[in-house]
Amino acid sequence: MMRGNGNMQNMMKQMQKMQKKMEEAQVQLGEEKIEGTAGGGMVTVIVTGHKEIVDVQIKPEVVDPDDVEMLQDLVLAATNDALKKAEELTSKTMGQFTKGMNLPGGMF
């Protein structure tokens, strides 16, 4: 009976260590800057690893008052590009913690 208890304590310690590493990884993700572009770099959107948009850059030559729709499409495409890259980074970073664990999908 005592040995089983010791294993449980050991497992709890391991879980706490992993929890701390996960929290550190989350903080690090928030500090990452991921760039998405469209129109060959005419529009650039920068997001953090937490998928927060922190910057939008638009080259003046892409601004055409007669074709606002194209600019909107480029901003949308650059934003989606940045968010997709942020998602991939998050999956790669946090995936190392969920490998081999039977956690319900969508936890991260």
C-alpha cells in the first residue's frame, strides 16, 4: 500500500514539473513574433504566438483608392498567413507536452 502511494507522489511531482514547463512555453509563445505576408510582401501582419495581432504594415504603392477591395484581400491573406504560422508554432511547442498523454483533443 505504501509503495503505491510513493508512486502517486512521484507522478504528482512529474506532473507539476511538466505544468511549470508548459507555463514557461506559453509565456515564450506570447513573446514570439510571427510574420504573415501577402502580395509579395506588400502587406505584412505580425502576430504573437498567442495569436494577438501586434503590427500591420502596408507598402504605400499597394494603396489604390480605386481598388480598396484588393487591399482588403491582401490584409486578410496576410493575417490568415500569420495566424496559420502561429497555430503551427503553438502545435509544435505545446505538442511536445501532450505526446504520449491521453488528453482530450482541443486542450491546446
